[in-house]
Amino acid sequence: MATRLGVEARVFGSLAWCLLTGLNYLTARSDLDFTLSLPHPRDFAELMTELGSIDSAAPMRLDGEIVRDDGAGVHWRELRSGAREVLAKTVGGPTLLNSVEFTGGSN
């Protein structure tokens, strides 16, 4: 699913299993596992603000990553924190990356 900011949204984990099978895999402790594609740099701050708003109102923990076209992914909370370096999952394994470089120039 694409959002109005042009990011691709995907869910996995227990919610995905519910959608795929029609069975209930959710519990009171379930979180919402998702990935979002990295938005255009001009939309990055807005996406982080919107995720923060959703997180504060959501009945469950949001556990998601922002993923670049090359497959590298960083947890959205880490990006939102404003940290200079972030831990990215890459094809070659976990690595520390400069957050501004990861996001394409915004943070």
C-alpha cells in the first residue's frame, strides 16, 4: 500500500498472519510490525511527525523500519530521535550509518 507521502507500507508479523490466513494471531501484547519505504527527503520530517502521532494514539507498540531502495533498514524510532548515527540492517549485516546520509539529506 502506498501512502499520500509516496511511501510503500507493508506489514509482517502477527497482523500479516491474520490478514493472510483469516485466523487470529493477535494478543494483548502484540505490536504492529511494519516497513515503510524511505520517502523523498522533503517528506521525511512529515513522516516522522505522523509516525509519532500515530504511535502516541495507537493501542499497541509500533515496531517498524524505514527501508531504502538498496534494502538497508533503520528502526523509525532511531531515525526520529535525531541520532547522528543509526544502526542499519543491510544485506552485508548490521552497520552504523550517518543518519543524514541514510535519509538522503534530511533528518
